[in-house]
Amino acid sequence: MVAMFKCKLTYYIATLKREEWKMSKRSREPNVIYVGRKPPMNYVLGIITSFTGSNATEVTLKARGQAINTAVDAAEIARNRFMKDLNIDKITIGTEEMPPREGENRARMISTMEITLKRK
């Protein structure tokens, strides 16, 4: 019973830390789009809005894990179909250590990618 409580508590703490990390990152970084589980066209709209709404010259897409596919799709759709004057300025890849899920005892390594799009 105590072990199960510890696992659940660890899971909730990890979830809260993850949400806190997301909120702190969003408030400090302008023109950054965090890619998740939504369809790629939602992020394409975000890219176009960021470039036209704030007159930004650069927008960064950040994705982790399986969302990397969606980030690449969104960048390519925006670049090839909607904004022909966009270039891929920089691609950064890396790995983050995530806390273990409920029932697991080891931390997980998650792939990350940042795609920086720049207007000509």
C-alpha cells in the first residue's frame, strides 16, 4: 500500500514539474511554438500568425518525442505552401531526462528538436 502511494506521489510531482516547466518557458520566450499532439495545420497557423502578427523575423518550433514528426510537417507545410520566403535557419537536436512514469523505476531519455524558421 505504501509503495503504491509513493509511486502515485512521484507521478503527480513529475506531472506538476512538467507543467511548471511548460508555463515558465511559455512566459519567457516570445515567438516560440511548442508542438504537441494537435494536427500540423494548427501549428502552421501559429507560425503564420507569429510572423504576421508581431512582425517577427524568426520563429522557433520546439518538440519532444513523437511530436518531432508534427513539428517537421508543420515547418515544411508553412515553408512550401503558405510562406515561400521562409528558410530553415537552424535545427537543434538533443535529449532530455524525464522522471519515471508510474510503475517504472528508471528515468527516461526523450529526444528533443528545435527548428528555427527565418524570414528572408
